[in-house]
Amino acid sequence: MADTFLLEIVTPTQLVLSEQVDYMTATGSEGEFGVLAGHAPFLTTLKSGELSYKIGSDTKRLAIGIGYAEVGPEKVTILAETVS
């Protein structure tokens, strides 16, 4: 199993991010969740808030609007109304 997974962040108008990451967190409708490679698949709605992801020792943060997350063992897709 790989130690990274593909994180794609998409708005209605553009692909914002497509990178291999080690870890990510976001705020779902039921609370904050984190994802590592090999995670069990699930779908959730997202609240507006912070999405963070880690590549090596570098942590990056983005503000996201409401949307959806599709989590799988090798890929996470974030569909957000806005990203900044």
C-alpha cells in the first residue's frame, strides 16, 4: 500500500489542486475528519471551514466553502463551492 493518496479539490469553475499528499483534514457535517492512504471509502457533506493537507513535513491550509467529499483508499475528491 502506498503512503500517499491523490487529493483533488474542485470548484464549479476550476480544478484547484491535484497532488499526492500524506494526510488531510476537513470539516464534515458531522465534525472534523482526517484521511490517510488506504482509508475506507465514504461520502460526506462539508461545512465551510479549513482544509489542511500535508506533503512531507510541509502543511498547507485552504479555506473552503460548503460542498462534498468523496474519500477512497487512493483518492479524495473535494467538491467545494469556493476555495481560497
